[in-house]
Amino acid sequence: MIRQLADPANAITVSGLVLSIVGIHFVLAGRLEIGVAVVLWALLADHLDGVVASRTLNRAKETGLVGKSLDSLADLVSAGIFPAVMLIKLCGGSVASLVTGAILVVASALRLSYFNAVGLDGGCFIGVPTTYAVPLTAVMFLLAPLVPGNGFPFLFNIALLVLACLHVASVRIPRTTGWMYAVVTLFAISASAFLAVRGLS
């Protein structure tokens, strides 16, 4: 099993998984913006591993199957468990945050399992991809200072609940290709830098 990590794409996937754990660590330590900044790099790893996998010559079938499962599990941590932990921490462990967090993780797991079984439909995803949770979380935290009073935890709770519903909804989302990768990469790097600076100040 350890040998599968010698595959470049799988190594990138595992790197993203480790970054997600580091992000959760920062959240639990109360450094929420730093946590988001770190997990944005896990998002970049998720986009990069597929590109590397498709360009790796003579890649064993077993390695590809392991990589597919590994990618889904890494996505569950970065886009399901991480925002759920973030919400629960932000809301002080309230019952509402626990319920929303559980719904998000279950919806993420179901969405990933369904995709592994069914795949794309005419080049489109069925249901909003789980990875959308990471940029959504980043955008919410970038805009957090503009939210009056103590309304941010409530808004974040609602946003994740809506996203969880969209994960399992019968909506068609175009596959990320070409210039969209550049947009995601630019956003992730710039948002990560901004949040990291703000979190350290």
C-alpha cells in the first residue's frame, strides 16, 4: 500500500490531505483564517493531482483505482470535515452548528460516492461538487469583516446548509477545464495570502 504513494499524483493527493489536517489543527487552535489559508492549498492539490495522473505514463490500473478512492477521501476531509469543524468552532459548539456540520459531511460523502459510481453525465457533474465548499468558506471569511454585529456565524451556517443541499440536488455543473483552472488557482493563491496576512496581524 505504501508503494502507491510513490505515484506522483497520489503523492500530491496525500499532500492535500495533510494540508487539510493542518488546517483543522489551526481551526481548533483558534486561528480560523490561517486554517482557511492552508486548506486553499489543499484545493490546489486536488486540482493538480488529476492533471498529473492524466499525464503519467504507464500508470498501473491498481494505482489509478487507489488514487481515485484516495482523492475522494481527501475531498471529504478538506471540503466536508474541515468546514464542519470550522462551523462548530465558530459557533461555540452550538446544536445548530453540529446539525449543519453533520448534514454537510453526510451530503459530501454521498455526493462523492455517487460520483465514483456514476461519474459525469454529458461532461457535467450531477450535484454541486464538494470542493466548492473550500472557496465558499474562503469568500465568507474574506467578507466576514463586513458583516455587522455577530451575524457571521449565522450566515456561515446557512451558507453551508444550502451548499449541502446543492451537493445532492439534481443540478448540472460543467466540469472544470482550461481557463477555469487558472481562475481557481489565482483565487486560491491570492485569497490564501490575504487571509494568512490578516490572520497573523
